[in-house]
Amino acid sequence: MADYGWIDRAEHAFYKTYNRLPVVFDHGEGVNLYDNQGNEYLDFGAGIAVMALGYGDEEYTKAVEKQLHKLTHSSNLFYNQPSIEAGEGLLKLSGMERVFFTNSGTEAIEGALKIARRYYYNKSCEAAGADGCQEKEPAMMGEIIAMKHSFHGRSLGALSVTGNAQYQRPFQPLIPGIRFAEFNNLDSVKELMNDKTCAVIMETIQGEGGIYPANPEFIKGVRALCDEGDMLLILDEIQCGLGRSGEMFAWQHYGVKPDVMTVAKALGNGLPVGAFLAWGKAASAMAPGDHGTTYGGNPLVTAGAKAVLDILEQRKITDHVKEVGAYLGQELEKLVSECDIICDCRGMGLMQGLEFTRPVAPIVTSALLDQKLVLISAGANIIRLVPPLVIEKCHVDEMIKRLKAAINHTEKQK
């Protein structure tokens, strides 16, 4: 029985933008969550791909607790050691040159878009000369190509490059100069490019749009087009980055490198921290005064980020993800062959999607309430599997067992 006392209090207090499921979680341990009535749940959602290390990791917790007792905030008017160490760690793992810490993935996207626009503005000013720059300013806004069925966040800038009309419609007009191409269709990108295009932005693996990895020829082709046209390639690694795909960053599977990259989610393992990173021509596009944040890069969250980066590297988490991810993919393929209402499975590493022939909401609900299995969706017909990166094969087996039971239960209810 759900704790409707707390649920009722929440419904009276919170602005209604979520349709929450009737569970009040209290704590977690390893790859399990526990509600406030003591029930244990196997977690294959990881707080929407956030809890990479699972719950209660001792090394991570000690690092955060140590910093909590020292200093939590000082602003970006000054330096602090944890942010420097976390920044150096991200640059080392990614090969990028500059990093800016934000409070979320959405904020990281906003920063990436500003780099793109500023880069085009700088080029236009240089071409116009000092005397003609101000005169030509109205025509100096670069255009950005984004992807249909993408998701980059809910702020107005991030929403403007999110290829979902349902999310955008109530908030028009959004920022101008955004055009949408078909993901994994290089010709559709070529058709939209012109002399005003300043950047292409896309998720290396589309998440909300249905768990679609980029095709090698597509992402390499987009990289080549950006190089030819002096445009920036922005890769959103907020969900697929930091080990989830089996490489530290999903673009490393393809042998390409973005000019700008965004990360968040796993970076803080539950603490609110994101970042955008840049290299080469993008690393110096913005100047002091162009961007800022009050809380971003504070010592508390970056101490957590530093611990996450150290743990991912020292424990060779990507090797573990490759092994367990391959097993998960194998077991999902078996499930597709066994279950008539599942039509496909796809993904990389521990970011997998199961596509059904009908909406999955009843299955997700039954899995949670009846089988104590936490699942999330990606669109109406797809179950998204993004567990903590520390799961073992036995957890995959248990998940499959509980998912089958949830499917059978919902089929009997029809």
C-alpha cells in the first residue's frame, strides 16, 4: 500500500508538471531502492541515467561528506580546488581543452548554443571589419541544425533545439534560426546547410526519441560537413556519456570528436552538476562577461564529480559496461523473440531500448507496483533500460524475470 499521506501533501505543495507514480522512495543501497515502508526495488532507471555508481558508494560518499564539512559555495569570483581537479579530470578523459561547470544538463546545452552563436558572430565581425560590424549585427545570427525526435532540455533555448512539436507548441515563439534534420540521414543535414549555419547539435545516442545510436557513416559525415563549412559540431552526451555506452563518451566509438560536448547526469551521481566542454576554435569563442553561473562549479558538487571521474577510471567501469551491456543486449534479443508484443531492441552498453507494439505505461506501472522493478519509458512505446553502471549479470536475469511477469500481468488485464 502506497503512503498516500505523503503523496497527498506533495500534490498540494508541488507545481503540477509531473504525473508521478505512487511510491515514496526513502533510501538506496547498491542497485536497489527502498520506499518509506521498507519495500525493496531493483532499479533499472537510475534516476533517469543519473546514478551511475548506484546508491551508497562508500568512496563517493566519503568524498562528498568531507567537502560538506569544509566549504559548499564561494561563487565564481574566486577559485576552489575541487572544481579545478574535476575540470582537469574531464579534460583528461575527453581530450577537450576548456570546461565550464553548470547546474544541469539543460544549462550545459544553453552554454553550448551560446558558443555556437558567438563563434559565428566573431567570424562575421572579422569579415565585416571593425567599422562594419555594428552595422551588420542584425544579419549576424548564425543558424543551428538540430535533429527531429531529439531532446536537449526544457529551458527556452534547449527547447528550441528539441525536435518535438508537442513540447515546443505551448511556448512559441522560441529562439529563431533553428532548423531540423532527420537523425541518421546525412542528405537531410546537407539540404539544410547554408552560409549562415554555425553548428549542428545532436545526441550521440538519441534517448527520449527512442534509444537510437548514431550510424557511423552519419556521424562521420556530419563531422566532415562541419569541417568543410567551418561549423561547430555539438554532441549532447548528457545521458549517453561517462561510461554508459561502454566508452567514456559515446562519440569515442566512432572515431570522431565534437567541437563542443555537454555532460551531466552521471557526472554528479545525484548531485546537480553538468558541464560543457570545448576545444580548438570553439574553446576561445566566448569572452569574460559572455556567460556565467552563481552555483555552477561550487566545491560540493565538483568534489562529487571528481570522485565519480576517479571511480569510473580506477575501477575500469567502461570494461564492466561492455561485458554486462553485451549480456543485457543478448537477453533482450531473446525476449524479443519470445514476446509477440515486443518488436525490437537496440542501444549501446547499458543504454538499451525495448520497443513494443503498444504503449508501455501499463507495463512500467505493473513492474513498479507489482514486481518492485523500476523502469522508465522513452516515448509511448519504448521501455528505456538505463541501470546503474555497476549492475551484474544476476541483476539482468532478475530484471528479465520481473519484466516478463509484468508483461504477463498486463496482458491478462486486457
